[in-house]
Amino acid sequence: MSRSMKQKRAQGRNVAAILLTVLLVAVLVGAALWLRQSDAVKNKSARAITYNYTSGTGTVTCGVGNGMAAASTSGLQVYDRSGLQTVGELYVAKTPVLTSCGEYGLAYDIGSEQLLLFTEEGLVSSLKADGGVISAGVNAAGWCAVCAEESGYKGAVTVFDRAGTVVYKWLSGTAYLLAARVSDDGKTIAVLTLTDSGSRVLFLQVNSDEIKGEVQLEGELLLDMGFGSDGSLYGLSADGLYIIKPENRAVLVQDYTEDTLAGYSFDGGPVLALKAHRSGGSCRVLVLQDGEMTELCHFDENLLSLSGNKSYVALLTEAGLTIYGRDSGEVSAS
């Protein structure tokens, strides 16, 4: 049964609040996952590396390479796997945001024009949008897709390579921009826009000004989207996970209208944490395997944070931290 857009937006706000909580505690999960990837965390008796960083109002964190990054209203700090600080940039931010993919991380303040691209080893480049940043994403090659305000338009999508050079810009004359993502090969840009009846995803190519594909999701409000390791684009709503194809198709991969979305990750392929409404609040974690979502694990404790990559999925619950092998489903470290 379809719901009104008003209900969709209200539920979207609830999910957004959950995702904000996930970001606030992601330092433990992000650091542990990337350290496990580099074999710094092996088992229960292995010594954990402690990061000491300066936190401030609105602190957000993420894993980057084998290290971690923390951004707050006062600036950005990046640490390598040994705990050595490699970046310490001071600036004033009202709404700091961090995002990462593989070796690259991106820091920015919503509404500002500056963005910082970095790795765990240090700053890579400083990017400048022509207007206030709405949202931004980075791919595994360090290419960034930035949605920003643009005078005379609803917004603009600018793609930067890792050197900070503008390689593509697209102006939106009719639709409000929510997000943009660039594929790992740097050829395809997906743009998420808001319409009166739902969401619309546009597919663009760096070497062309023409729209190569357009997908309408009537009555559905996408909260986020991301490219998987197979190059496919996935979209996430309050009710379901979709695979979005340029040939005007959005295929439902996982319906969770009877669950609450407790966490998710696109890195390495979609990972969903779903909390059941009717089974005592138990939570199950699903990963994409061979085109279908399969259960990785389930537990009764509250999920505090989730992070994933192509090899592992890390879960922080009230009972502790557990890292699973993505393909095997076995506990790799805890």
C-alpha cells in the first residue's frame, strides 16, 4: 500500500536521525575495520591501537585507508594506522561532514565552498566549489562529485579529479540537487534530485553534456545512493534498497517496510542492518551476494554503528565490537 509523500518525508527524517547517531560513534567501527584490513587487529587478545584526537561540537569520524579521520566545528585531523597525526587543519565549520572510499577521504562544511581531499598519509588537494556545498562524495580513485549552489540555477554538479582539476560540470535548471556520485572508473556520474512526486536519478557521462539515462521513483524518497564494487548504482529509501539502472529501471533488491533501518554501507557492496518491529527488537545484518541480500548475522543488542568494505563488515553493539568476513560470514575479530 502506497504512502503519502508527507509520511515518506517524516520517516526519512527519522532515518536521518538514526544515521546521524551512527556517525557520532563510527570512530570505533571505522578505525577497527580499516585496522583489521591491514591485520593490525587479529583476535580477542590482540592489542588495539588507541587514537587520541581533539573533539568538538558536531564531531564526525570515518575510516580512511588503514587510518582514521575526525572533523569537528574547529577543523580536520587525520591519523595513520600507528596513531601518528598526519593532517591537522584548523578552520571554522558549522556542519562538518566526512566521507571516504578506500584510500581517500573528503571533508567539507555544508554551505561553504572549500573541500579537503586527503589520505591517511596527508592532504591530497584543496577543492573549491563555485557556491555553497550541498553534499559531496568521493570514489576509490580520489575523484569527487560535488553538489553546490549555483547562481541562476537550481544547483550544479562539479567533478574534480584527485589533483583538484575540474573535469566535468553540469548545471541543473529545473531540479533540486540532493547528491551526486562518480563511478570508480570516473566515467559515470549519478545525480539524485527531488521532484514533486518522489525522486529522480540522472546518469551523466564525463565526456558528454547529454543525459544518458533517467530513472523516476514515483512516491519514493531516496535518502542516499552509492556505487557498489560491481559498478552498479544502489539507492536507499526508508522502505527499501534498489538497484538503479540507466535504462529507466529501479529494481527493488530488499524490502524492509516491516523493519527499521538501523545502519548501512555501500563500500564493497550494500550492507543493511534492519531492526525488526515485531520480534523483540532483534537486528539482522544483510550483505549483497550474487545479486541477493543474504543474512550475515543477527543479534538482540542495540546496534551503535556499522561499517563495511569489500572484505569485512564491522559491527559495534552494546555487547562489543565484532568484525565478520564478508564472504565467509565468520567472525574475523572481536
